[in-house]
Amino acid sequence: MPELGQATEDHPIAKAAEPSGPAALRRTGALVTLVLGGLTAVPALSMDMYLPALPEVTDVLSSPAATVQLTLTACLMGMALGQLVVGPMSDKWGRRRPLLAGLLVYVIATAACAFAPTVELLIGFRLLQGLAGSAGIVIARAIVRDLYDGVAMARFFSTLMLISGVAPVAAPLIGGQVLRFTDWRGIFVVLTVVGTALTLLVWRRLPETLAPEKRHSGGTVEALRTMKSLLADRVFAGYMIAGGFAFAALFAYISASPFVIQEIYGASPQTFSLLFGVNSVGLIAAGQINGKILVGRTSLNKVLAVGFAMITTAATALLLMTAGVFGDVGLVPVAAGLFVLMSSMGLTLPNTQSLALNRTPHAAGSASALLGTSSFLVGAVASPLVGIAGEDTAVPMAVVQLACAVAAIACFVGLCRPWQHESTAHATEADH
């Protein structure tokens, strides 16, 4: 019985659910898988190593928390807008050249962040860092789509989540330790070194995955036309927007948690880094349950529905706790709610991407760009909202998370309409 997310004879995706041909199998060796994992870790490296230093940046640059949080927003905005450019470029010129150019600029922009004298310049450099770093995100997804379909793609995305998930675990821990020996600028020095190493690794080890005959020869007009046709696909748009809201709930946590845990609950930067790492382990574990156990055994839509339900439940609990409904609950219950919310992303993010990309084998770069742009744009809007009431309350964080969870479910139900696909599958099976 076919499911949405699996190849069928009348569906516009490729029929094979495995890598096609020996060349594809060679391309997906262990080292290349690690490289792709490193590329998808770019957002976590750019964001999470910096998180323990946010309160310090607020003090050193004499700026309010809401302004310093704009350094996160600027990076996210850059990653969102950059993907709209890099995705179509990779469909036209192949994956390697745009990727290497983006990584080179990322290294330069990250080094500039380390020497920014004012918060305004830091925001500008972070915007450039995000624009350049978007190349790794969008092209890594496009490479996976070049090589995989259906269930195999969902499993590979879960594998990437395991690899790239090390970054959100390690990054804040590394950031916290770096702050023991230097200030927040040293974190950007470390990021510059990491970016340089990744650039060299891509240059030496990552082959081209998009054959010349499959590239698009058109320019900007064709790219916009392709994106318009993708957005006209109601189901693709539904998964794209639902995934974007889920990511926004995650980024509300990323943006607010340094202040919530350190300023409101009095934890040290090292304790914050440890809790952040534990939550990231939950995300990785859920992603592996998704890829190794659930995918192929049950509908991707059913797994996605469970993930959205978990996010909504966790956000509701966090809102009740932070609003004082249960009195002063302390750090442990709040940390538990954040753990559930973070872990739920392991069920939602890889499956929204897989279900959306399954419908777009003809324009993987453009589709990947739209998926990434929608996620980062919504996340960029969510970032300043969590600090709108100041540094002394976590209620805005929980409100934003719950609103995003409800919006994601509305898009999933209203646009994707997964029960229709299930009904069609059952009817087809009955006819046979």
C-alpha cells in the first residue's frame, strides 16, 4: 500500500527508493555523509556556540537584550534570503561551485564578527555570515535529493540529523568553555577555524552530484517561475509552512533560553550549555527513532502528526509553568518541558523536508531553498518576540512556541490534508 512520501507509479517523483546506480552509491560514502552532516550543522555552529555569550555581549556592547537578539535574527535572515539565491544557482551551475564560494565568504564574515566594535556592526556582519552560510544548508539538502527518493531519503535525513546533531550538543558546551579563557570574540575565532576546515574538506572530498544534462540553463526568470510552480503545489506549500512554524518554535527556544536559564533561573553558562546539550541529545535520539524504527513501518504523516502533538503539549505546559499557574516551579520542570519540545523536532523536521522534497525531483535546489527560506524567515520573526517583555519573564517564549505549534498543525491539516492520501491509498489497494 503506497503512502505519501513513497514512490508510486502515478506520482511525479522518481520510482526508486534507493540510490540510483553505482555512482550514487560511491558518492554517499561515509566521508561524504560526514561532509553533508557538517554542512547541515552550519546553522547550529553559527548560533549555538554564541548562545552562552549573549548576556556578556549585552554587557560589553552596552545594548539591551532585544537588540543583541537581533544578532541572531540577522544571521537567520541572511540564511533565509541567501537560500533563495544559492538554491537556483546550484540547479544551474551544479552543487560544488556555489557551495565553495559561499563557504569562503562565510569564513571572511565570521572573522569580521570577531572584531566588530559595536552591536550595529555585529548585526551587519552576522547578516553577511548568514547569507554566505546558507550555501551549506540548501546545497546539502539538494545533494541528498540528487541521490535519494522516498523512504530512503527520509532515513538519510535522519542520519544527517544524527551527525549534524552533534553540533548543537557540542557547540554550546564548547562556547561555554571558550568563555572560560577568552571573551565572546574568541567564539567567532573558533568558528572561523571550523569554517576554514569545512571549506577545505568540501574542496578536497565532495564530488559534484548534479550531472550537466540535469542542470537548468535559464536565469532569474526561470528560477522565479520554478519557485512559483512549487508554491502553487498546495501539499508542498503545506509541508513547507508547517515545517517553518515548527522550526520557529525551536528557534524561540534557542533565542530565549540563554536569558531564561541564566538570568531568570540563575544558572551558569556552563550549566546552560549542559542543559542545551541534553536537549540536543533528545532531538538526536528522536531523529534516530524516526529513521531507524518508524520510517518504512508507518506513514510519515502519522509520525509527523505525533511530532506536532508533542510540540503543542510541551508548549502548553511551558506556558502554564512560566505564567505561574503552578506557582514557582523552578528550573527542573521548565527544563523538562524544553526537553520534550526539542526532542519533538526529531520527528517533525526531517519528515516535513522529506515529504516536501519527494514532490520536487525536477528542482531540488529551488525546493530546498524555499524550505530553508520559509523556516529561517519565520524563525527570524520569532526571535525578537521572545524578548519583547524584557529579560525577567519566560512567558513570551512559551506564547510564541504555542502559537507556532498551533499554526503548524493548522497548515498540516488544512493544506496537506494527509487523510486524503491515506484514503486514496486504501481505495487503490481495495481495487486490486
